[in-house]
Amino acid sequence: MTESRRDAPNSPSACPLHSEAVPLYGDALRGDTHELWELMRKRFGGIAPVEVEPGVAAWLMLGYSEHLQVLRDQHLFSHDGRIWRELKEGRITPEAGTYPVFAHRPNALHSDGAEHQRLRGALVDSYDGSAQSRLRVDIEDLANALIDRFAARGEADLIAEYAGRIPLLAVNRMLGQDDRHGHYLCDLMVELWNGNGEAANAANEKMVGYLVDLVDRKRGEPGDDITSRLIAHPAGLTDEEVVQQVMLTIAAAHDPTANLIGNALRLLLTEQEMRMAVAGAQLRVDEAIDQVLWRDPPFQTLAGRYARRDTEVAGYRIREGDCLISGFAAANNDPLLFDGGGTHASARSSGNRAHLAWGVGPHRCPAQKIGHHMAAVSIETLVFRLSDMRLSVPERDLRWRPSLFIRGLERLPVVFTPQEVPDAASGDPTWPQSNPSSSTPAPETPKDRRPDSANSGLWSRLSSLVRSWRGL
């Protein structure tokens, strides 16, 4: 299939993409993935053959320069998974667990050329209409309301009760929805992450209805929000395209931003030097976030780019249709980024943002400023409110989710001095009384209208997508 220029004879059995592929599923992902990336780098160099499922191979980019080569060249490397060799030759099918991660969708992430520019332009313009000052007020408001829910207990799981909820609640406001809808959306996403069988499928169907109804209502009652701006954009997006861009926004805001917040809080709780630097104003919170994006980016890998024709990367021959997966965590820790004294590039200048966590090239994340700002304000608010919080378990007991794609903790339990909270905080019916669950009542909207067959089919594998990201 694909031969290495290093020592591969002209034999199919010598093809490294399959014969030497390193499994990246199941038990292989339990443990410290940073060690795994470095072992692969020592064995293969800047790019390594991997299996995302048994018999389903791809290339994982490990080097910083290799990422720049591939991600900047949209003429040679496409974002359209329909040309993937493994798909065309039947080694991966829609029934496979990781298929939704690679499957093509008509949104800005999975398009190229003029179509990508049209869809991305609409997204960028809709985001730019969101005032940063209003976003900060919204996040502070949401953060304080979430903290009020557990402040009196003196303990919390900062993933389930804080970091895992605030990004969706904030984005929901940006979409033009009220907070009651936001909690409903949070609950649906949790069911999609954790549900099995009928429960996940039911949550998926509700999500479809939620988004279809959102676009339908905003066409009739536009406002100053992302959804309305997408609908009114000169690019002339169809309802389906608006739904797709909204879903892309939700997906990008939910788990990646939640894990960015969670990973930053972990470092502040476990590394005294960083905590003291932030407390002493020697390191701003947004600078600390950049360090997290260098060291523990929330997407440690991301699929994918597909070779439009035969080429070469890192000394390996890449065949037309081969998939190249971005390995952001490995690339950000490439030994080439260290100087002779062992100092990493991120430490050589304050707020260095040359990391790859937001991507690079034409597909660089259009919402990076929003995500960075959202994480910074969420962390600042929590640290201000709970200044004495500390881990309630030994650091060694913290567990990373066993996912190829996501770098995030399963839990982040902390304790702190209990605080008195206003009585109104416990009596507000728009805020659920417990952790996310299906018990939160659905908001009263006409969303019980069943989605049409086209949209239903389009999103039928949404639950599989989010579960694949999480490694379930």
C-alpha cells in the first residue's frame, strides 16, 4: 500500500502503513499517552503508521515541521474523508466505532477550496459579531451561578459540575437561547457521551430536533446571535448548512474547551510553581492557558488530512488516499522545539502561541479567541471564588480518559472552605439541582416536531461521533 523510503523493498508485506502500524485503540490508550508518542517518535521519526481500529491504518504526524508541511498545503492534502483509501477499499465501514470521526460532513471543517471559504467565511463573520465584553459578562455570570450550586458543600468535581458545563451554556447564549435551553443542551450532550443503545439514540434524535427547531425559529424571529447571523449571511447557507455550522460550533466548544479548562485547573492544582506565579501576577491566566495548550492540548490528535496524490512526508512515501492524523500533543513537544540548554520554545517568550493546538493553515480554528477567552474567564472566576481549593485525592489517582483524540480527565475532585450562597441560587428553577442527567425538563419549545428524514439521516451517527472522541 505505502512504502517507506528508508528500507522498504518493493513488497506489499513491507508496507509500513499496515505491516508496522502501531495499535491506537483499547488498552494502548490507557496510561500516559505522552510516553506513547515519544516511543513512536524514536522508532519512526516525524510520522508513524498507526491503526485506529484493527486493520484500519493511517499515518500519525508526530513532528512540528511535518504538521506545517501538511496542514498548510490544501492543494496536496484534502480534508474530505471520502477519498480515504481505507474507506474506498472497504477496511472501514459506517459500523466501525471510529468511522464518525473521519466521516465527511458538509461543514467548514470537512470542505476544501471555494466551498471551505464560503462556509468558513460565514462562521468567522458570525463569531466576529459576538462582542468580547458581552462574552466576558456572560461567562462570569454562568460561572458564578455554577459555583453557587456546590459552594456550600465544600467539595466538587470540577469536570462534571463546572468545566463540562460552562462552554455549552456560554455558546448556547451566543446561539440566541436562554439558560434553560442551555441546561437541556448540556444534558443531551452528556447522554450522547455516556449513553448506550436506545438512550444514546434517543438523545441523538432530541439533539437533531433541537437544532432543526433552533434554525427554524431563528428564521422567523432573528436576533443578535450566531444562528441569526449565519442565516442572514450573504453566503446564502441552506437550513441544513446552518444546522451543520451550529453543530460544528457546539462540538468545538463543548469537549475541547471543557478539557482546556480542566487541564489548566489540574496544572494549577498540582504544580505549585505555576500556582504561585499566577497568584503573584507573574503569570497571567491567559499565559498559563497557552502553557496548557503546549503541554496538554485538549485535542491530542485530530483527524485528518487525505493525500490527493502520491507524495512524501518525513522520508516516507504517502500514497493517494492515505489519511494523516494530526498529533498536536506530540508535535508541541517535538525535541526540535528545545534549544541546546533544554528550554522549550513555549518558555522563551511570554504568551508564546506558536503551538498547534488551534491548528494551522486554512483550517486553523476560527473560534480560537472565543475559546481562549472562555477558558481564561472561567478559570479566573473559579480561582477568585475558591481561592483555597485543593485536590481531594492524590494526583496519581487522577485518570485520563482513554481516547485517541481527547486529552481530558475523567474527574477532578476538589475540596475547599464551604461558602454561604444567596438563597436565590438554590431556588432558581432554570438551574438543575444535581449533576447533568436526563431529569432536567426539556424547555417548552416546538421541538417535539420530528426532524425530516434528510436531517435525521444526516445526524444519525452523532452519538457515535462524540463517543468515538471520548474513547467509549
